[in-house]
Amino acid sequence: MNFSVNVLGLAGCGKSTFLSRLQHQAYVGRYSPTWFTNVIPITFQTSAGPITVNFTDQKCQFDTVVRPADGAIYMIDYTSKLSLKHAKDFERKQGPIPSITVVNKADIAERKIRTPPEGSIEVSSKSCYGISDSVQALLRQLTHNNELTLIW
Ligand SMILES: Nc1nc2c(ncn2[C@@H]2O[C@H](COP(=O)(O)OP(=O)(O)O)[C@@H](O)[C@H]2O)c(=O)[nH]1
Ligand SMILES: [Mg+2]
């Protein structure tokens, strides 16, 4: 199985860090802005067999063109109120496709967002908290299979 997934959220919210966490199981602490659009294929082992997701990581701005995809990850940053607005804008632009909303940087105590959107998943790309849960939720949405479990 093969899916394309757009990763969308305000610059600095942690999209590239989240993807390198999935790719290398490692945290890359330094900030290097994303200039180009990168497609990162990652294969996950699941109870329904291997699933490859081609994640699109891109420089996100308010005028970013959102391409069609099989699914999307909308990322919010707990330390940025603006990121909440951007995630909603991206969701509207992308339209109704299988998706999850993650709220990243859960490891930071000083939060600007008090009430994250309903159904969103709290993650920390730094500590790895919630990462496998979020991927499992995404794969369940993409496959329309709520029994699917991620082998992490
Ligand atoms: N404390 C903390 N910092 C994070 C986390 N995820 C990303 N960062 C940091 O946030 C900054 C922006 O991350 P990056 O992945 O480049 O954001 P992008 O612009 O959305 O791709 C970097 O300095 C990361 O190290 C996290 O879960 N916790
Ligand atoms: Mg980036």
C-alpha cells in the first residue's frame, strides 16, 4: 500500500523535525529552515502489512499552494497561537481528505494554546511522546481500517 501525505503547518512548528523523527528515530535539535519541497518516503510495518507513505515536507507560508494528496497532517505548535490559525487555514485549503491534527512541542511547559482542537493528538518530536499514536491514527484514516495497529 502506498499513500501521499502533505505535512502542513506554520514555519517553525516542527514539521521537518517530526519527519526526521519518523525517518531516523532521532531528534534533530538545530533549526534549518526548509527551502524546497521534499518528498520523504517512509515505510511502516503494521498489522495490515507494510504501508509506504510519501510525506511532502515544504516551506509553509500563508500563501502556500496546497497540492492534492491522499491525506494530510496539520501541525500546531503549543508555543504559537498563530500556528493554530494556520493549521485551520491549511485544513480548509486542503479540503476533506483523511487527516490528523497534531499539537507539537508538548515537552515545553510554557504553552500559548490552552485548548487544542478536539480530536487533535499531542506530540513531542523532541521526546518522541505521542509520535507512534499519531502515525497509527493517520494510517487508520488512510486505510479506513480502525483495527490497524502500527508495529513500532
Ligand atoms: N522543544 C521542542 N522543540 C521542537 C520540537 N519539534 C521541533 N522543535 C524545534 O522547533 C524548531 C523548528 O523545527 P522544524 O522541524 O524545522 O520546523 P518546520 O519549519 O515546521 O519544519 C527547531 O529548532 C526544532 O528543533 C519539539 O517537539 N519540542
Ligand atoms: Mg521544515
